[in-house]
Amino acid sequence: MSAEGRRVEASRPDEAVVTRVRSRDGTEIAYSTTGSGPPLVLVHGAGADRWSFRFVEPLLADRFTLC
């Protein structure tokens, strides 16, 4: 995976920071980071996206850095 990425900073502290990177084959991969504390990686299934976590993110972001 390329170490170079493009970050989109949040405009409010409670918003996620979205980072986009490219894999070696050129596929764009985006991930968001929000919250504070030990890291917790949330992984959605096929056919889903980060929107799947919209209800649990606010509950977990006070205790974890969500990736």
C-alpha cells in the first residue's frame, strides 16, 4: 500500500477525518478516523460502507479511536 495519502480534515471535533490511499494496483481505499482512546477497527461486510456504523460510532468514540 502506498504510504502517501490524502487527508480531509474534519471541520468539527466530533467529525471523522477521512484519509484516502492507493494500493499497489491503483485501487483507492478510504478510511475514517474519529474518537479518542485505544484504536478499534470497525470492518463492514461486502456491499456495505462506513454508513453502517452511524449509530454505534457516537457511542464508541468517547472510549476508542475508531478506524
